[in-house]
Amino acid sequence: MIIENILKELKFKAVRSSGAGGQHVNKVSSKIELIFDLQNSSGFTEEEKELLYKNLTSRLTKENLLLLNCDESRSQHKNKEIIIKRFIQIITNGLKVPKKRKATKPSKSSIQKRLDKKKKQAYKKALRNKPEM
């Protein structure tokens, strides 16, 4: 992953923010939309792309575009910084390979404790029954 190449491939779009804010919101386009085309990116190897497709499936559109929005700040530049940081975080998390689970079996003492507990519980329940005549 070459971050410099990836950042050059990002497309930004400034849009008017929604919600309350009065005149400022109505005349300033401070919301930033980030668009990243994963399929045509040259910053990733094919293996990395496959891993990202697998891990970011829910975030990608049908055209394999990653869309992010940010309207946290009133400043367009600050929103752009925030969205770039968020994008890098999402990509780095998407490239993480989960550890393989090692199969283990319970120890003899834990098995014995479980069986003793079961016997004790069964005995307690048996005492609740009506006595036989």
C-alpha cells in the first residue's frame, strides 16, 4: 500500500451541509464527500484489493466505489482533513488479516469441575422433589 499514490486518486466533492445553521449553511458548501475507486486504484496489489473487497463489502457501492461524508466542522478544509484521516483508518483496518484460531481442548481439571458441578446441581434439584412413600 502506497499512501501517497492512493491520496492522489481520491476525488472530493463539496456539498451544502444539511440541518440547522441559518444563513451560513445555506450559502457555504462545507460538507465534503470522498469518492475512491478501489477497482482502478494503482496503489494496491491484487491481493490487497481482494482483501479490501472482502473486508469492506458493506461499505462499497455496486461500482466498487468507497463513499465517505463529513460535515462535522463548519470549515471545508477541516472536514477534508477529517475525512482523509477516516479514509486511511478504514483502509488500514480493511487490510488487517485476522489471526487464525488455534483449536484447543479443555483441561482434565476443567472437565472434572464441570461434571462435579452438574452432579451437585442434580442433587440439589432431586432434594426438591416430594419424598417417595
